[in-house]
Amino acid sequence: MLGAHALADGALQLRLAAGRPAAVLLLSGALDSRCALELPEALLAAVRACPDGLALDLSGVDVCDEAGVAALARACEHARRFGHPVGLAASTADLDRLMVLTDTLHLVADHLDATGGPTP
């Protein structure tokens, strides 16, 4: 375990764990409007701490809305533009559906193969 952080008075928990080739950021709780303002900076701090890449594990997210997904997508896109690989290690059916409906799945999922490094 590399570190833990809570957003929105504990509504969303972030735990950074070592992984190969990329570190894994485990999110659990509510990915919603309550954490939307804090999430981008927290994700960018994790990305900066993991130069080999960051794989997001969203399987512990039990509540999500458009604001939370949009904040996550913006942070992932910002990290990618600055050369930090971010990808999706695990998700939930609800999150996948919402990311498809909001056309944000590609901003979260397409930039890192969690088993093999950055995609071309």
C-alpha cells in the first residue's frame, strides 16, 4: 500500500497500491458530484507519483453519476496529455454503461494496458 485518501468527507476512498507494470489506484464508494471537485487533483497527484503508469480499479465504486464520471475522465485526459499513462484495470457494469452514455470511456480506458504498459 502506497497511500490512502478520502474525498467528499469519506464518500469516496482512494488507495494507491504497488503493481506491475503500473501502480493501481483503487476507488471505492461514491463517484458522484460530491467528489467531482476534489477528484481531478487527487488523481493527478497519484499519477505524478507513478511515472510508470496508473491503472484504475473502479470495481469498488457502488454509486456513480455523470459529474463523478466527467471529473474522472477530465483528470485522465489531462494526465495523458502531459505524458502520464492512465488506464482502466477494473470497472463495474453501471460505470461502464455511464461512461458509454457520456462518451467518456475512451478517456479513461484506452491509454494503458494494465498488464503490458502504455498502448501505442
